[in-house]
Amino acid sequence: MKKQEIQAEAKRLHKAEKSRKQVAATTVSFPDMEIKDSYKIQKAWMELKKKEGRKVVGHKIGLTSRAMQKNMGIEEPDYGCLLDDMVFEEGTTIETAAFLDPKIEVELAFVLKDKLNGADVSITNVLNATDYVIPALELIAARSYRVHPQTGYRRTVRDTITDNAANAGIILGGRPMRPDDLDLRWVGAMMSRNGVIEESGVSGAVLNHPAKGIAWLAQKYAAHGMALEAGQIILAGSFTRPVDVRAGDTFVVDYGEMGTISCYFS
């Protein structure tokens, strides 16, 4: 894609989010675009937000399960950017109408105490660089239609990446724990919506270890001369299917020894 096309798509997504009106997927207009184009659009969109005063506080990893990768026709996860206005406290009330087609996923977040950089970053490096791990819910949204209501067109992974890997927010809560205080492959969680358990899962479903995706992301960024910085929040990837969010919903997610996250959508 040409530079002006990339900038125009970033502005289109930005407008869609601000106006709270979904738009057609990028691949409708650019069917031959490549994944590298998607990340360029994502970056251009985040730059627009930063010019408006937003600050980067971390990164997210998505599509970490093998089943989802096969479904989307890719061989690796995707990633997006976390900005300061995307972070919500546990127990908070969130305005449902502020998000387009919102859903909730169950994850773990790694908060870094040291920089992660290099093409050979390992799981051990990630664990050593982590200050603490904390339960996190990812609020995902779709600025471009997942399925277009008129045409039935289903957006591709290229569109999801363009759309900041679908990220819209994160809710942190529960008990922060040091990574060597528990087996990070066996963190279980049960998600209830309005008192009914809708999803459950175990953290090992994320690439066999939730730190593996973070090592992968550090390696990816190293190729572009970037690093995961100390103090940043890194969402490791969901280990449940997404659950629809509706106005009036209360979510409670029980992480066992890591505590509970709750949030309410007005």
C-alpha cells in the first residue's frame, strides 16, 4: 500500500472509533494488502492517538491459540498497542456504548521491571524481567465490521491487525504475584456474566506458556529496533473464547489463588 493510503485508513479507523460507527474492513478496498501493510496502518493510527495526548503503556498479544491461528489462516500470533486511556481499574463501571461490538477475554498481564530486547529473548528472560503477573481482562472491539451486516463479508486477520489487534481496553485486578510464586501454565479462571459461568480456561492454552508470546513479541520488535520497556504492561493472550458485552452486564472472573476481577457495563 502507498503511504497516503495507509494514512487514510488510519484516519478512517480513528473516525470510526470517535463517531462510534463501524466501517467496512480495510481489505474490502485493498484485497491484496499484506500483513506488513496492516501493521503500518496500526502504527499510523496509534501515532494519531499519541498526537492527541495518549501515551503508550504496553502491548498486547492476540491469536495465541493454535485453533484461532488455523481459523484465521496464520502461523503466528498478532500484536497491538496499549495506551493510557485503555486501562480500567477492577470494579469500575464502563460505558458500553463507548465501544463498537465489545467482548471480554480472560488473560494474564506481565508488568516488566526490566527492558526486554533482542532476537534471542527466551521465556526465562521474560520471567527474570517481570516485576509481577496480574489477572487481566481484555476488552476487545471492532472498529471495522467483523461481519458486514449488508454484504456478509468477514474481515481477515489483516483487518484485525489494522484494527490494533482488536484491542480497546484492559481491566486489571486480583492479586499481583511474582512469576516464580506459581506455575504460570496452570492458572485457571472462570468467567461469569450476570451470575452465569460463560467461559473457563487454563493459562497453558496460551502457546503452552503465557510468557512464550512475550518472548516472541520481544523478538519481533527487536527486528524493528524496538524493545519492551520497563514498567510496561504486556497482555499475554487470551485463554478463553471472547464473551459478548451488553449494557447492564456484570462480569466476575475468578482466578483462584490470584483473586477475582469484576467490572460492570452501564
